Amino acid sequence: MLNRWSAEDAPDRSDPVAQLVYASRLLGADTGLVLHGGGNTSVKTTVTDLTGEPVEVLHVKGSGSDLATMDASGFTALRLARLRALLRLERLADTSMMNELRCARLDATAPDPSVESLLHALLPHPAVLHSHADALLTLTNQPEGRRLVEEVYGDSVVVVPYVMPGFDLARVCAELFPAQAHPGTVGMVLLNHGLFTFGADAEEAYHRHIELVGRAEERLARRTTPSRAAGSGPVDRVRLARLRAEISEVAGAPMVLSRYDDPTVRAFLGRADLAAVATRGPVTPDHVLRTKRVPLVGTDVAGYAEEYRRYVAEHQGRARAPLTVLDPAPRVVLDPDLGLLTAGRRATDARMAQDIYRHTIDVISAAEAIGGYQALPAGDIFDVEYWELEQAKLRRGGALPEFAGEVAVVTGAASGIGRACAEALQARGACVVALDRDPSVAEGDGVARLGLQVDVTDAAAVDAALDTAVERFGGVDIVVAAAGIFPASQEIAGLDLQAWHRTMAVNAESVAYLFSRTHPLLALAPRGGRVVVVASRNAVAPGPGAVSYSASKAAVTQVARVAALEWASDGIRVNVVHPDAVFDTGLWTPEVLAARAAHYGLTVEQYKRRNLLGTEITSARVADLTAALCGETFAATTGAQIPVDGGNERVI
């Protein structure tokens, strides 16, 4: 375990909160310690309140904050006296505890305090750090977990049996820690949960944390060697899309499905006992909120859902409040042919599940090598999955964005209308696969956006891009064909055949090919496939000197019309937008605009608004209509051709 503390970079001890921020970020930078909002940290100080009185406070990580990106605003200052008074209670519902913690804040606008704030308060040390270190969890998730912990640490830590996080855990620790702690105690191990270390300041607590995790790693290294197997190539994208459709149906909403494959995953999936070891439960109970209790081994989604319903029925009597039953769809799928797949309503949810289960594989493999992986009983996992605090979040939760869980492929997405369409769809919750021959298309990529440099006239490149898109997000729900070129003005009498072929290839033939390759995926879209072709006013009202462009846009309009006829029975809607005079695209330079305006005896601003409504047509306006065509408002519309031109006499 690498100790990342730097005396040069660390804040001075005179600022304990700044030092805690530094220590927190060091913990958060190591995924072997915490993942996606896991872990929590605190420091106790004395501040002067508005009345001039000194007040002891606990600065504790706010709920939902990520240690890797923490700053001082992510901590909440709580009145320690109130927290210590709460610890004297025999019982307290967790919802009531959270209310009391909120009331103990010095600043009512500060984040909700960590659910483990009381545990931090009871430890009699200024600085406290808590993680879910993989190495420690490997030791504790064993039939002889407590013995292994005691073997590694002796009496330098207090060992606490598993108790569900919240007030009950704080009360147990309040009893056990004072009884077992002594001057040489440097930490506390919560079995099947994690590690606490403490010290006079964050630096001391951090050094102790790294030292204790390192000792666990040393113990594991005696018996374990990583297993690796050769990785596999791409899998059938239609097969992945079909599995995603089945998961979405069971979930009752579109889901993102991401595939992950590396040599360690391949070795794990190749285990003869895969179904046995992978279904024993999560490494630590809070992972259930991202991964569910067990993964689906294989691809029987309906069977998994039925088993999940039995699990809920068996344990629902343990709930402390009326249940809002979660959907029964898997969040992790393990299949020897397909690899590791994770599902979520958003790309971030699928990514979190993926990261967590990739670490779970490491823990299970290491635990099996030294004694056998053993998770907590199903009932304990159910308690966290249906925890009253999590149920309250469900009841408070608002609606997800319109296209949450859906995937859009947009061509010509590096600039102009294509870029605006990609941005509009992503803003409405879609995962976006942006295609363009311009390498800048990859700029700004993130969890929900994938930019790929692709020439849409290269069939092999388009197929490879679709493979990548489906491996990343699971399928395709929306296609926006916005890639296009406008050749130099030329009359038919002087036709450049090469320019004609290139224009037809980009503007029409590439769209027909894209349609042929995406149809099987669109037919599997959970809410039905949607296609929008960005054509042009020239398709219905051509202009002189634009034969190649006008003919290509008329051709692609016909491709869309035929697709609307052929695909309606598959639940796929195909519509066309006809923009005109969209001047914020790469086709229109200031020089070209000025020349065209002068040709008509107009100013540039007058030329931009040369339509019946006298309005300027922008890429964003075209994109808004395109996104709307993919939404519920136009659910009964297919085969439509809609102008976005401010009104044109020749079109009307």
C-alpha cells in the first residue's frame, strides 16, 4: 500500500480542516481503499459561534461527497455535545438520527452529514479516517475472518462484529471501543465493513491507515497470486442489444448496459465454481445499492427476476417501514462468452457497478485462495438494500431526464447541427455516441459521451464504431444522421463527376448503410427506435448551382421515407427535418456570408433573417426540434418532413 503523504504538499497542522481535505483526497485517489462516494473522514475542532462562545464541533464528510474530489465545502460542522448526547440513547430510528444530525449543523445549508457521524464522534481522537479497503475486506470475508484479523493486527485494533451502519452500529461501538481500547490502539476493524484509524491529526491517522492496510496486503501476498487469462474480442452487438432489451423490460425502463473485459475478468469467468463463488453476496453491504446482492451468472434475466422477487418476499418482514420494492433486474451480469456486464438507469450507475464488481472479483479471488470467500447472510444485505434511509431517498427522488437510459448515435457531431443535436440529446439524459471524421469529435468525452473519429463512407469503420457503441452502452435507441457536405457551386453543364459521387456517398449512401446496420439495434430499443435525418430545404426546393447537394438531400429524404414504411411494424419512427440558412455551421465563413449578403444587396444580419418570419435559424433550433421528434410528443409521428427555415415561399 503506497503512502502518498507529501510533507511538501500537505497543509500545515495549524489548519486541521485543510489537512483533513488533503488526507481525504489521498484516500479517495486509491480505488483499493474507497469507491464512488465510499468512506468518510472527520476532524474535531473548537470554533467560536455567533454569540462569541467556544463550541466543540465535528467536521465530517457530507453524505454523497467523493473523497477523491473533496474540498472544505464537502464537510459539515456538527455540534459535538449534541452528538454525544444522542449516543446515550438506547434506541433511535435512523431517519430520526439523520434529522438530529441535520439539526446539529452549525450551518443549515451544509451537506447532510455522513450516516456514520456518531461513530466519528464517539472515537476519542481529533482525526478519524474510514475506508473499505479491499485487502481488509478480503480478510474479514472469510469463515475465520475475525481470527485472521487478530492474527494480522494483534491487539493494536479493536474488532467489532458486523452491525448494520447507522445508530445501532454507533451504539455497539460506543460499548466495545472503550472496553477494548488501550494506549497502543491505532485502529478499529468493523468486520465485513471496513477500517477506522485515528490520530492527533489527519497526518497521523493517514499514516496509520496505510500501515494497517499494508499489513493486510502482506498477509494476502503469502498465499495469493493474481489469475489472468487471455482477453476476448468483440461480441455480437445484436446479442448484447437483445440482453439489454430483456434487462430493460424487467426493470420497467431503458437501461444502459456496459461490457468490460480484461485478463483478470476472463480468468474469473473461467472458474469452474463461478456460479457458486459469485453468488455468495457483496464484499460489503453498501455495495448492494449499486450491484444488487448477487450478479446474474449467465443470461437468464427472467429467472434472475423471479429469484429476486423470492428474496424480497422472504426478507420483507425485516423491514422497519413500508417497502417500496425495487425493480428485479440485475445490475451485474457474468457470462463466460459476453464478459462482465453492468446495468444502470444512467451511464454513471453502470460505471459505478462495473468499478465495484471489478474490485469484488479481486477480493473473491484472493479470499478463495486463503480460506474461502464468505459474505454476510442475505438478510443482512436486505437490511441495507431496503434501509429506511434509502427508501426515504426513493420517495424524495425526482423524475430522471427524458432520455435516461437511452443511447443516441449522431453523425457529423463535431460541429454545426450534428454537434448541437448531440448536445441536446445528452442534455435530455441520453448517452451519446458522436461520430465525425474530425478528430475533435472526441473532445469532452465522459461517462455518458463517446466520440469516435469515423468517416461515414467507410463501411468497416462504421461497423467498428457500432461495435464500440454497443459494448459501451448496450444498444442504440436513437439515430441522428447529420453528417453532410456542400460542394462548391457548379451548374449541371460543368458537372464534376468526382464531386457528385463524393456528395452522394456522404449525404445519401452513408445514411442508407447506417440504417441497414442500425436497424436490428433500433428494433430492440426498449421504448422503440427513433431516427431523424437532417436533410435540407434543397430536397424540396432546389437551387441553381447545387445539383449534387440538392439531389443527395432528395435521395436521403427518400431513404428515410422508405425506412418509415418498412420499419413501422418494428416500432421504429423515422422523420426528416429540412433546415435552411443555418449560418453557425462550418459551411458558412464570415467571408462567404458577407459575399452572399452583398450579392442580394443586404447586410449580413438582414441576410441571416431572409425568411417569412424574419428569424435567424441556428443549429440549436434544429437540434431542439430533432430532440423533440425523438420524444413522447411525437410518439405518433413517422414519415414526417418538417421544415426549419423560418418560412420559405418556395417550400410553402
